[in-house]
Amino acid sequence: MLRRSRVMWGSWQTWKPRVVFWIGAIAIGLVSVAFAKAADEAQALFLGVTSSGRFAFLLPLIVTPAGFALCTWLAMTYFPNAQGSGIPQAIAARHLRDEPSRSALLSLRLAVGKIMLTVVGLLSGASIGREGPTVQVGASIMLAAGRFGGMAQSKGLILAGSAAGIAAAFNTPLAGIVFAIEEMSRTYESRANGLVLTAVVLSGLAALGLVGSYTYFGENGLSVATELDWMMVVLCGVGGGALGALFSHGGLTLSRSIRRWAQPEPLKRMLMLASGCGLAVALIGILSGGQTFGTGYEQARTMLEGEMVSPLFFIEKLGATFLSMISGIPGGIFAPSLAVGVGFGGTLGTMLGASIGLSAMLGMAGYFSGVVQAPMTAFVIIIEMTGNHEAVIPIMAASMLGYITSRIIAPEPLYHGLSRAFIAQAIRARRTGEERT
């Protein structure tokens, strides 16, 4: 018995899957940090170029439509299934059983394309984020690592890679775990919990080793103390949830119409759509004084610190984000949605004379929960991003109100609704291949 134990412990075949899995998790953390750095530099470069010079503010009228068209052409020609957020692709891959179909949605080639094209999108002024793409990148890396290590738990690996991606992107380990359970799988899977936890810990440690410990939006100690504050919890939760539901429902409805419209000449028509959306995003950006370009991080942080940006910011940012999403270019809606929610809450707080910072945080909870319909992910990620432990119950309440309101208006969750197109596409491709053989 002892001899067998020693042989097992010393066997490379026994340790290979574990070691490869650990390396994959660490790689997700390292890649996430590099991705974040590249995305920040791209956004800063775009804002720098378009704000230096007398007529530089008009450059987006050329750069943004051209960038949108380039991203769409590259995505459709060289990196198919790299379009959009990346979260629907990861969800779809978990529902598919055959390896070729999964590989069409999650692969190292797609991960490279996703990072590159998201950076190009930010360099063009698109209202997108890197967090959703990091989910597809993380799931792709983990699936490739599992394949190399001989691990058969594809669904668990996708879940672990997705959670590690979110955790490393925001430096929110708890939110990564909750996101995997609530949004990716919609159920608790005890067999995958060890994989998810290990991946989140290792990717988080790798990211911390490079950038150190930080809070995404900085720390605040805002709390609910008055009747007006509690009224803001209700208004931001219900109002944010309704606004998020309209965004989600509109995105799903229009996406389906666009897929039907593009069928005769998909490349030509999607290039036309991307260019048109890019031009509209450029016009909104110019009218807003450049506030709606990029992720919206700076504007969101400013309002969370109690300083109002513009009462119309949330409407302008919502429009730019919606256009960027339906254009089909690679890029996520996580960060822009947080900015829209902050703007909505801040505007509401300004109108009613409440705390701008607190209202902004509650608006972020209500709106984000309304868009993704994942209330636990919403309040956990906001608590971790703001370091706020004084307003835990109000944030939870706003998230839950946002979720309930959104479910009433738009019963189908955004990411899961978008994932159906990828599942249907994979089924059609498999049937076509079977008919040919």
C-alpha cells in the first residue's frame, strides 16, 4: 500500500493535469494584467490625440468609423466568433458537447484576436470594456490547458477560466466566484467548485504579483443615514433596473433583427452597420465633449467621489454603449454599464438633493443588475470595487430591486439570450458537416 502511494505521488501522469491547470490559471492572471495595460494605453492614446490641436476633436468622425469597420472585418475574416462581449460565447461553449464546436468559440487563436481587436476598438473610441473579453480569453486559456493536461472536465474548466478572468480583470476574487455560479452556470455545481476556487486564487495571485493590491474604484465609506438616502435605494434600484432592462431587451431584439438582415451579404452589410454605428458613436462623443469614449472609468470614479460630471452623461454613455454593442465589434459592456449606472444614480441624486457619491453607487448596483440580471454578482462586485462595507445592505437591496424590475420588463437575460445564436450556429455547422459526410 505504501509503495503504491509513493508511486502515485511520484507519477508525472498523476501530477500533469494539476500542474498544467495551475499554469493555466497563473497565465490567465498574467494575460489579464497585460490586457488591462494595453487597453488603458489605447484609450489614453485615443483621448490624447483627439484632444490636442484646434480641430483634433473632429478626428473621431474619421477614426471611429474606420476603427469599427476594421475590427468587424478582422473579426469576421480571421477571428470568427470573436465579436461582442465574449461571455455569450463562453456560456454557449458550456452547452455544447462536441469538441470542434467548443473550439470554434474558445481557442488560443480567438483569445489573441479578442485581445487585439478589443484594444483596437478602444484605440478607435468605442464605448466598450475589456472585462467581458477577459472571460472568453480566460475560458480559452483554461480549456487549452485542460486539453494539453488531459483533463476531461470541459464544462468545469470553462467555468474556472471565466471566473478567473473576471477576478483578475477587476481584482474582485469573490465576484469571480459568484459570477461563475450565478451567471455562467445558473446553478451551483459542487464538482466544479474546487476548480473555480483554485483558478481564481492562482490568477489573482499572479495579477497581484504584477500590480499589487488595489481597489478598482478606490475605497469609500459612504453609508445610508437618512430617509432620503433610503428613498434613493428604492429609486436607483427600480429606475436602474428598468433602464437596464430596456438596454438588455433592446440589444437582444435588435441583434436578432440584424442577424436576419445581414444574411444575404453578411460581410458587406456588417461592415456598413459597423461604420454607421462608429460614426454615431463619434458624434455622441464629440457632443459630450469626449466623455463617452472608452470605458467611462474616469467619469464613474469622479462621480463616486461626489463630483457630478454631467446630468446627461448616463444617456449619452448608454447610447454610445448600445451602438458599440450592436455594431458587432469585439468588446464588453461591463465597465461601460457600470459608468451608465453611476451616471444615472448621480443625476438622480443631484435632482433630489441627495449624496451624489452614494446615489451613484446605488445607481450602479440597480442598473448593472438590471442589465445582466445577476443580483449577487452585481452587489458583490460593487462592494469589492469600492471597498465599501458600510452600505452592504443598501447595495444588496438596490441590486435585488434592479433584478426584480428587469425580470418583469425583460424576462430573458442578456448574455444567455445572446448565447443562443452561437449554440444555433454550432448546431447548424455540425449538421452541415454530417450531411456532407
